[in-house]
Amino acid sequence: MNEAKFLNDLVTNEKRLFGEKRVVVLDDCKNSLMLIQRYLDQFDNIHLEVFQDEFEAIRSIIREKPELLVMDINMPKLDGIRVFTLLEEMSISNVPVIFISGDKSVESMVSHLKQNTSFIKKPLKKNTLIEQVNRVLKSA
Amino acid sequence: MNQAIEITPKDLQDLIPTYIENTFNDYAELKACYEHKNAKGLKEVCHRILGTASAYGFIKLDEICTNVSRAIEAEKFGELMSLIKDLDQYFYYLERSYKR
């Protein structure tokens, strides 16, 4: 482990000790990722980790289970539903997930997954995202 | 076509240069899909742009891409050609407005 990574992990752990909640965001679209990050910046009690790559996000989730996963559905390597089922297969269950997609037809598919998943339709609205994240984190 | 200059929410204004740079890349990808008659790719890039354009305040871009998506669905290729021209014009003005 290099020094920079060691220090970064140390700071992350310190923050978590003081009650910060870890939120992982996964979206292959840079503009979308930037927007979600900006909207969630207003939470001072969360530690945000953003990923454009599906496998990097999975690796990070395996390393440490987050309190919330916010992810796009339509992605090039693995779609969001597949990421979700992979995590379930790896026994990384009970991670609340907020799925985001421009395709309204996938909403019913998400509603059948399990109780702690929800769906937000793109284009993303600031208030909708904040309300959903607040709701999940309050119950975490 | 001054519609390229749009109204961005105040809390996102500092992100606009990066947003535009990324959107120019999407536009280049969209044009490549159009030239290679790749309808699936064209639709995917349109959806990507539509996912954030209105949130960043780029309403006209959202409108053109919505119409491009509809034209692909309906296989109205004549209309598609005209919409791609609108998009070219839009990005021409966007470049003049923001990349000065």
C-alpha cells in the first residue's frame, strides 16, 4: 500500500468514526456524475465516492459496504440491475440502492427487486435526489 | 440561433465549462454514429445528453435531442437529417458563445 492511499484510508476511517456515512455513486456519464456529486455536496455527514467504471465500484463495495449506492442503470459493461444482482450473489446484500435511469420502463423492474431499492427518473431533479438520499440515510 | 446561450442554475455555473467540454465529446460521438448509420449508438448518445441537459439549463439541446430520439424511434430519417443540421448549428453557436 502506498503512502497516499494509506493516508486517504486513514482520513476516511477517521471521518467514519465521527458518524459520516459512505455513499457510492456509479454512473458512466461524466456530466451525470458531476451533477450528482454537486447535489450531494450539501450533505455534510456523507463521504462520497464516485465511479465511472462498474468493476471499480464493485471492488470498492466489496472492500467496504456503503450505507447507500446510487447508480445508473444503462451502463456499457454491466447494467445497474446486473451490478445489483452480482452484489447479491456475493452476499453483499442489504445495501440500499437508488437506481437512476432515463428509461421509465425499468421502474417496475426495480420495484420488484427488493424493499430497499428505489428509482429516480432522469433528467435528475435536485430535490428528488436529496429527498431520496435523506430518506435512506435516516433509516440507515 | 442564440438559443445556444442558456440559463444555468447558479449552483451549477462553475461546472459549465466541463459540462460543455464533455458534451462536445458526446456530440462528436453522435456525429460518428450518424455517419456510420448506427441508430442504436445514436439513441444511446442522445439518452446520455438528455440525462443532464435540462438540469444544467441547456433546454434547447434537450429539445433537439428529444426530437432526434423520436425521429430514430419512428425511423423518420429525413427528419433526422434536418435535426442533425440543427444540432450542428447549435454546437457551432455553443462553441462561439463559450469557447471564446
